[in-house]
Amino acid sequence: MKKIISFFYLLPFLLNAQNKEVGVQFIHRVTNWSDIIIQAQKEDKYIIVDCNTSWCGPCKYLAKEIFTKKHVGDFYNKHFLPISLQMDETSKDNEDIIESRNIAKSINELYSINVYPTFLIFNKVGMLVHKFIGAGSDSIMIYKARKSLDENKQYYRLLEMYKDGNIDTIFLKNIINAASELGQETNLFMSLYLNSIKHLFTKENDFLILNNLKKTSDVGFDQLYINKEVWENILGKKKIENNLILLIGREIVSENLFEFRNNKINEELFLSNYTLKYSQLGRKATLLLLLNYYNQNKYFDNFKNLILKYDEINANIFDNANDINNFVWSMFVNYNDPDILYKALSWSKKSLE
């Protein structure tokens, strides 16, 4: 009997041990931000706020599939005081969400959250030092969180340092990378960086410029385009050319939105203008853009005429076999014209090579 009593005495503890929660231990009810700061200081941790919504699919994926994993929880719980805040309001909200609404509204007003999920990282005194956006695998979410612990990669901390007068080369490189990851403007920092370095043509600088170019008007594009041959010797012709074509294509679209939206494209004028501006790169960018535009919008006659009119549009214009196959399939499905099918056959052979 004593053994049975002992067993029943231990049963609640055994059940508690078995039911011990794993994963990220989020605080779901926040009514006083000062209490959070005090707790973070007591535990010597950063504060991470998961800004989510009731309708956000990636948020639900993280909550169900990623943040429930033990190794993810082990990392987040060790380094952060994790807070979960629902930024929208619904009739199905539980008491924790309702009680946290004032804090959620304040954070939304202060930091203009418009992409979900967004993760805000605060230091122990409650100052925003970094953020990251979006969902990913367990390794990606740990990687992003780990980077936010590095003071040399905390964007808002670096921004404050810049305001205090920090403009040395290493610092500028750090703030460029941090700003770029968050989709923030980098032109000012890039201009200062390029003026601060003694040796422009290095692989590190090439990667830095490429990673921060979003349009042809960005600082660094002229350096890349004018010195194209030099950069090709550093990173390879294919990589440099593909990036330049992508940027030129974005410029063509942005400058001709009305024409693209209404299918009022003057092919000859486009080719003339951008070949004059960017030489053969501009011509190739224009042809590739038109080809993709006609194909995606199912303008079959335009697509057919473009392929038959310009000999430059062949398998060699594409970057990889997958791109070739996509167009070959479109040609096969949509056309019975022997000339088109002959081209499709020759492109298919090239993709196999």
C-alpha cells in the first residue's frame, strides 16, 4: 500500500514533467511596458516582440511549426524575453489579447508595423535596436534572431551612432548591410562609403554594391556600369551582366508604366532608346523584358512576332536551362506555327546541353 500511495503522491509531479512546455515561451498578456523592461533587466535579456495578426498565414505557421520546436525555444528563451502581440482586433480575441491591446496600439503607432510578421528587438532599457521581418525555417529564424544580438548589425543602434558622427569605413559597411536587410535607404551611406575607401575594385566592394542596388538611380550603379569589364574580372561576366540587365529592366518598366499597363508598347522606340542609353546591354534587357511581358500576359501574337522578328531572341539570351524550358513549354502549348515550334525544338536542345 505504501508503494501505491507513494506512486499517487508522485503522479502530479510526473505529469507536470511530461507536460512541461517546450518551444518559445511567449508572454501573451502585456499591460505595462515598464514591467517588461524590469523583467528583461532582471533576466539580463533582450526583449523580442513578435508583431502578428489573426489573419497572417506566415504568423500562424511560425506559431504552430517553428516556435514550438525545442531547439528554437532553447535559443529564444536563453537570449530574449519573448512577447507576442496581436496587432489587429477580432471578436474571437481571448482575454490575453484584449488586455494587451493598448500596448499593441502604442507599438504600432510608434514603429509603423505594416508587414507581418515583424519582430522588434529592444535592449534592456527598452530602446529599439533592431528588427527583422518575415517567416522562415527554424534555422532561418534562429539565424535572424542571432544576428539581432550582434551590436555591429543592429540597424537602429547603428543609426544612432551615425547621428553621433560615426562615419569610418567599417562602420559604414555595417550600417549599409543592416539597412539593406531591412529594406531601408542605403544611398547616403553608400556614397559616404565609396568616398572613404582607397581601393574600389575588390570582391568585397563588388558584393556590397550589388547587394544594395535596387534601381539604376541608386548610388553604385554608375560605378558598376562604367567599370563593367573590371568588375567582370572580379566576379565573372555572367553575374555582373545579369545584375545590370535586371536593373535596366526595372528602369524600363518604371519609366513606361502606362505603356505596359495598356499594352501600348512601341518596340522599336524602346529598343532604340535603351540601346542608345546602355548599348547592347540595354537592347538585351529590352528584348528579355518584352518577351517575359508578352508571355506572362498571354499576348500570343506579340510573343510570336517578337520571336520571329529578332534573331537575337534565341536560347543563348537566357541565363539558365530552367528559363529556356519555361518558354519552350509556352511555345509548345500555345502555338501550331511551324516556325515557332522549330525554334522551340532548337531551344529545348540547348537547355539539355
